Amino acid sequence: MLRLPIKRALISALLANIFFTSALCFAKEPVNLAISKQQVVRYHDSGEYDKDIKNVVNDAMRYLKIRMTRPFPQDKKPAIVLDIDETSLSNYADMKRLDFGGTIQEIRADEDKGEDPVIKPTLKLYRFAKDNHITVFFITGRFEEERGTTENNLRKVGYDSWEKLILRDGEYRTKPAAVYKTAMRKQLSEQGYDIILNMGDQKSDLAGGYADKTFKLPNPYYLIP
Ligand SMILES: [Mg+2]
């Protein structure tokens, strides 16, 4: 006769064995990478991507309009935060040319050409904010040494001025995006800004607070944790 603890251990081992065996039986082959790439190209080229961006920005615009009807506290300056890549500027042509891969160096070289086209709905939101005396900040994962080309690119497509363009530098060069971007928003809040809206294409653009409301744009092309 087996003692009770041994019996329990044997039953646990048996159950674990059944679980892993069945998990292996039901393991499903992921979608083939080549098919996934075709799907994202179709999503872009069909106009669905643009439509989804437009819907999110329309929601953001509606929200801003409502906020404009309410008085702001005297000691707070209303501001919005915009991300750059896949939020204000599009890298789609470069991504497709690199077959949605490429080395860091190749991706950086493309960014540094300073020829990324505008994401039009975001430009419209930007102009609405500026027309209504809402301060605009750009916070990007690009590095400080990319400031010149990034500024030129933004101006070339219509983002003509901003309060601050914040790029990664110093201790934040190697920090996760969410940590860096949250710290930057915290600094702005401490300087008296009320970030009423924060818009980006990655969850890491939006996590961490220091914004009244966040808006997530679609991006099936890459992930920045
Ligand atoms: Mg982005």
C-alpha cells in the first residue's frame, strides 16, 4: 500500500504527463512567415491600414474637441504627445523594400535619409492642436544624433513647429521604450504640462501613465516592447 504523499506525487506526475502529451498533440504550426508578410502587405495596400489609422485619429480628434469645451486649470498647460515612426511619419516603403526585416544599421540608414512620408490624419490632429493653442511634444525612440534629419523630415511634410522633440539619449539610450517614454512624460508633467492625449503605434508608447487619454494606432509590421 502506497503512503498518501507518494500516491499524490504519482498522481501529479501522471497528470503533468497527460497535460504535456496532449499539449504536444494539439501544438499548431504557426502561420508561415511568408504568408504573414503577404497579409500585412494586403492590409496596407487594400487601404484597411489607412482606414484604421483614420478611425483612431477621428476618435482622438473628437476627444480633443470635447476637452476644448472644458476650462483648463490655471496652473496647467494642455499638451499632446505624439510618437514619430508609424504615428507621424511612415516607414512602410522602406520596411517593404527590406522585406520587413533588415539590420539595425539598414533601418537607421533609411530613417536618416529623412524622406519618410507623412501620416496624414496625424498631421490633421497636430494642426488642430496647434490651432487651439495646445502644446505639441514629439517623443521618439530615435536617437539624439538623428535630431537633424528627423527635424528636417518633420518640417518637410508639414509638422512645422513643436515645443520639444525628445529623442533617446544618456541613460535612456538602452532603457526599454516604455521606461524611457514614461520618464519623459513625467518630466513634462512636472514642468506643469497636462498631457491630455498621448498617441502612438506601440503599447510601449502609451504604457506608464502621465497622460489623460491614450490612442493606439495599428502597426502589424514590428513590435517595440
Ligand atoms: Mg512608433
